Amino acid sequence: MSAMDGRAEPSGLEQFPEFDLSYLLDDGESPGAVTVYDPDAPDARWVSADVSGAVPLEQLR
């Protein structure tokens, strides 16, 4: 995986990368945290985020 500047626009033949990731919620009824991970990774790598700090996709630029 790699990180990209979220403000960058693809130019020419360049395309944004796609990732086949999965996620888990700590509580399905009232989640407090979401964990995003690659189910095919040979080692454990993940990112967890507190739901209270999340931003709706509609508010992202």
C-alpha cells in the first residue's frame, strides 16, 4: 500500500490506486471504532479510527 496526497488529481494515463480492504466495527449496533485492514496481507497491518473523529465523505474535498 502507499499513501497519496488526497488533493492530487490524476493526469494523463495516471490513475488512482485501488485497494481491496475489509473493515470491522467494535459494535455493530453503535460503533465506537472502525478498523480497516487488508485480509490478504501475510502480516497484521491495520488502521483503527475512533468514530467520533470521523468525517463524512460528503465533507471531504
